[in-house]
Amino acid sequence: MRPVMTVILAAILLYLVLIQPNHPGAMTWGALGLFPLELPVLLLGLPLIGDGRLGRWLRGVLVAVLVLIVLLKGADLAMFTAFGRGFNPVGDINLAGAGYNLLSGSVGRVGAVLVYVAAAAALVALAAALWWALGVWARLPLSQAGPGVRRMAAGVALAVAAAATYEAAAIMNRWQMPVDPPGAAFTARVAAERVRLVLRTLEDMRRFRVAAAADPFRGVDGLLDQIDRDVIVVFIESYGRASIEGPLYAATTRDVLEPAARALAAEGFAMRSGYLTSSTRGGQSWLAHATFASGLRINDQVRYRALLLSGREGLFHIAQRSGFETATVMPAITMDWPEGAQKGFDQIFAAADLGYRGLPFNWVTMPDQYTLAAFDRLLRKSAGRQAGRLFAQVVLISSHAPWVPVPQMIDWDAVGDGTVFNTMAVQGDPPDVVWRDRDRVRDQYRQAIGYSLEAVFGHALRTAEEMPLIVIVGDHQAAGFVAQEDRFDVPIHLIGPAPLVERAAEWGFAPGLIPPASQVPLPMEAMRDLFVRSFSTGVAP
């Protein structure tokens, strides 16, 4: 290869690395028109330093920094696509393991390992390519040019480096900065923003500890004494506002909600519904569960861990010390879950405890209908249980990605040990085929939400004789490309006897199962206090 072409190819590689987008909105051909302002620093500074010992040491540092920035940008892109927020180095590292579990449930463990190995190999190849590209420019004979040329090159490099340093300092000090010059971009901003995010996270933890300690119900007795029956809190995976109002999903969802409302009313149930603003979007359901129960906004893993260490009482702790038997049914839990013991549950039923003998639906361990039938068998109808004293959480996961395949409802008396679902579990195309087409993914999501709602309202009808107080709530919206909107809102339904359900009128909830489009969402973290105050004697509303 001719030397000129080698130099050009090396410059192109550095250019492509520096303009790598970190947000889905920047994934356009227009990104190629950006000019990374770090590029002249590299292309002019490297030849001035040369390829001696200092130059090679500097080259190694640059390779490490550039690979790290590529990783940060890739993590940002993934987090914005899935969760609608950027990557936080303090709290999001654990998501690599969660991502592996989801991937292995979709394409198998071998496929997941191959994906991770391929990603690691790509990073090694990138580091080698960057070492080569930086070396090509470091060996250019600019150091042998005349003094004027060297001074001009050094001046340009220093000017751009100073601009990048100024911007980084501005970000760190929260100055009001203008946007980048048209057609230009600073890659250094990504690193500076991450440093600032870490510092902001540490400060947030200080404020969070103060908020967690300020609990109006600490030491207060007689809470939840207005509830004379079982309480069931049901979380439906990825059940967001788009399911009810989105043009792709509204018809299917309403075709379930409208007849369910009529059937429930015929059995004497009262119903009120509204919207909550979840603390997460696209995933990390446990953050929403914690937000709902704790009365604090838990929107990242750092806050989640801080909550577990804070000793703050959640809704299930309060129910526990108010005389209820508390339990949670968690079909997604397939490994050790030590934090479960800190959430106020007397009993925890993970996937292995539910007696399912059927085939999994890829990542989804069992269909929602089976989960609800097992809940009845193990808890609601278990021998010797004191009626009206159960306060349970049930987490449904059939509407969790990859939404392939989608179960169908069967007769409840035929559920048995779950082997009846085996034929459904192997039907249709596998996820790696379906997920090549985003329209097919959205259609699978539509079907999955419809199924989960059929299961949960079908189960509610089966409780008519005892008529517990049932809270049905979505944990979060689906990922942005599926929901096709940016809001964090999720539906919530309260169904049960009218004297209890009508208290939700004070919360702004509307009658029925379909909240009006004008419904103003409540923050999800408001629910613990609203629930406790509305159903407790002697507590100010």
C-alpha cells in the first residue's frame, strides 16, 4: 500500500472512532458530516512528539482512552435505546450480567457466550487498529520540517486542545455552554460528562439518605386497619401507557379491558384507574417495584442499593407489622435473591418454588396464567391460612421481551403442572428470527400485553367470592422503539369492593379500567403514602 493511502486510512479510522454516536437520535448519515475537534490534536500532535519511548507510551494511553470512550458511547447508545437514559458507571455495571441472562434466555447460553466473545474480540481488534493508526501518524516526518511549520502545527493542536479542556471544565463546573460549532463535535465531552455524572451521583446519595430517613410512618401503629380482606398487588411487565393509547396497541388492549370491566361489574367489583409515572423505562423492573413500595424514586441501581441499606419501611414492611401475612411470587427469579429478605416478605416464591414442569417460553420461565394459578394454590387457597390477612405481590412476565412465543389462555382447571403449555412454548419463529423485523417485534409485544391482561383479569374474576382488594399496575413502558413514545407513564387499576376502591377517587383515579387521555399521572413513588393514608385510621389524609 502506498504511504499516502496508509496515512489517509489511519486518519479515517480515527475520524470514525471520534464521531461514533452515543444516542439513537444521532444515528443518521448526518453524523458523517461532523468534524471531531480532537482529530487535529491527534494528527498534528503525534508527529511532533514522534515515535520514541515517550511517543509509544503516549500512544498506549491514547489507545486505552479511545477504547474506553468507544465503550462509554456504546453503553450510552444501548441505555438510551432500552431505558431512555445514559449510562451511569457507578450503578449500571451490573446490567452486563442481566443482559447476559436475557440474551441466554433468548438465543441460548452458547449463543450468548458467542456474542460476548465476539464483542471482546472486536474491542481487541479495535485497540490493535488504533495502535496502528496512531503509529502511522506518529512516524510522519513532521519533526524534521522547518521551525515555522512545527510552530504552526503545535499552535493549532494546542488551540484545539485548550478548547476541549475548556469545554470539559465547563461541563464539570456546570457552566452554561453554547452548543458545539455547526458541523463540529467534542468527543472529550463524553468522558467529562461521565466524571460529572459520578460526582452528581455521590451527591445524590447524600440527599437520598436524608430522604430515606424522613419517614412519616416510622413507629406509627394501626396502619392499614381499614382493610378487612386480602390485598394483591400485581405488576404486569412492560405494561405502559402506550398499550392503552398507542395506535399500534390500543385496539387490542381495549378489546380486553372493556369486556373485563363489564364482567367485573357484573360480579360486583368496583374499579378505578389512573396513570403513574414510573421510575424506569424499557427494563429494570425491580426499580419500579422498589419505587412503588418505598415511597422514594428509585431510578437507578445506586439508589436501589442505598434503599436496601437504609432500613426504610416499604409498603410490605408496613403490612407485615400491621398483621398481614406478606408474600411475593417472582417467576423471573432463577438465581439467589438475597435482597428479597429485605423487602418485607414473609414468604418468597421464586421460579423453582412454583412447581412449573412445562417448557420455558425462551427467557420467560412460565406463562402468566400458570403463575396466577400457582399463587392461588400456594397462597390464596392454601390450607390453614387466615382469610383476609394476605398482602401479596405477584410479578407477571409473559409480556417481557423477547415476546416470543406468546401463550394463549386455556381453561383454568386444565393448567395443572404446566406441561399443557409445552406445545405453545415451541411454536412460531425463534427470537433471533423475529427480532430482525421491528414491525414483527411490535406485533409480538401487542399480543403479549393482550395475553397478560386476559390472564390477570380472568384471575380477578375467579376471586369474586372473596373479593380481595387488587392493585394492577404496569412496571414500565416498553423500549422506545416498541412503545414509540418517550413518556414513562404506566396504567394502574384498583378493583375490589366499592367502599375501598372509591377511596382512590381522592387520588384522581377515574371509574372503570380505561383512564381518560387527559388523566394527569401521579409519580409512582407517591403510591406508598397514598395507599397507607387512605386505608389507615388516625393518619392525616
